[in-house]
Amino acid sequence: MITTREKLIRWPLMIIATVTVLGPLLWQVSTALKSAGESAVGFPGALVPQHPTLENFATAFSQIPLLRYVWNSVAISAMGMATTVVLATLTGYALARIPFRGRTLYTTLLLATAVLPFEVILVSTMLVTRQLRLNDTLIGVVLPQAVSIIAIFVMRQAFVRIPNELGEAAAIDGAGPVQVFWHVMLPSVRGSLAVITVLGFLDSWDHFIWPLVILSDPSNYPVNVGVQYLSGTFSADQRVISAAAIVVMIPPLLVYFLMQKQVFKGLTEGALKG
């Protein structure tokens, strides 16, 4: 039972966390709905617009091909999510369930690369991508970052937690290695699969530096790069930029809300079994 003292400590912390997370989002929405006569950059300012309008959204769509950029980001994120799920699942299964010489060392070295920022290998990756003639293509955006070390680690831990008796029982019943993997192992890690699916989509959606470097045709830009065209050299309308930013947030929010039950289930399973 929660005591009064715990409530006095917990509730202020929860309120501070909520304001910290939702405050910038509410400010962004407020700015996007403000009319031309209202201040968009002053602080403190009116959080509730005096004359709400959707004109800023219309302006954003008319100034840049926003729908095209959103479609490019959806395509990049879908491909990135698919490659992340497939490669992380297979690699995690191999590291967890298939014994081979040097497995521990390989796992350690693989996890060590997670601390290296992508900018460290940016130039070499760009040269290789151009030699493969994948520059200025959506596939060239996806492939260099198709493998997520964090996703591999999540799947490895999920497969490690599965009792060996399940696989052995399936093998005794006549199941081969592929059948054991498909019918026994994968159904046991559905929660973790949901976690890396959402992480793979969000990670691909947030890419900015790499698409900016490898893409030269503006029609191939993802939305994070394309929105930069709303900023002028000497001035920028923060209302229009905020409206475009709201559009940018909609697809990842939809993915999260559609899969939040599976994500929380996967995280809870890891907390209980880890």
C-alpha cells in the first residue's frame, strides 16, 4: 500500500515528467495553429491560439512536396524495419542457440561497436555506397544502417531465456532445425519482435545526416531532410515549420500506438524473466 509520504514524492515527480515530455509537443501544436498576427517565438507566450487556423498546414504542403517526402520516409522506414527484424532475429538466434568457436568474443566485439557513432564511418560508408552505385537511391539510404546492434542484443537475450527443453522436445518429435526455429522459437519471442519492429521503424524514420549526404535528387529526400527547405536563408516562418513538424510526427506515433500493447508485453517479459 502506498503511504501518504510516497504519494507526496511520487505525484510531483510524475507531474514534472509529464510537463517535460508533453510541454514541447503542446507548444509545437499551439504554434502550428496560430494565425499570422500572433507571436510564434516569444516566451512566455500564449499557449492557446487566439485565432486558430489550419492555414499553416496548407502553406507547408504548398511550399514543399510534403506528401512525397512523407512517402519516401515511409518507404525507407518500412525497408529499414524489415531488414532490422530479419537480420536481428537471425543473428540473435545464432548467438544465443548455436554454439560455435569464439561466440563470446564475437558477441562482445559486436556489442562494442554500438558505442561508435555512425559519423565515425560516414566517409568510408559513402565511398562504398557510391562504388556499389547505390547513391541517390532509397536502398542506398537503408542498407548501410540495416543492422541494429541494439536489436540484435534484444533478440539474443530473448532467445537465451527460452528453456532448452522446448527445442529438445520438438526435435524428439521429429522437427528439424528450421521447424524448431519457426514453430517453437519465434512464437516464444513475439514480444521482443514487436519491440525491435517499433525500434527499427523509429530509427529509420529519424535518419537525417546519412540521407542528406547520399541523396542528391530532392525528390528522393525523406521528410526530415525535405522539411529543411521551409527554412529560408535569412528568415523562417516558425508556424509553417511547426505545422510540417506535426505532420512528420504522425506516422511514428501511429506505429507506436498500434503496437504499444505488444511492445509493453515484450518489455514486461524481459523485466520478469531477465
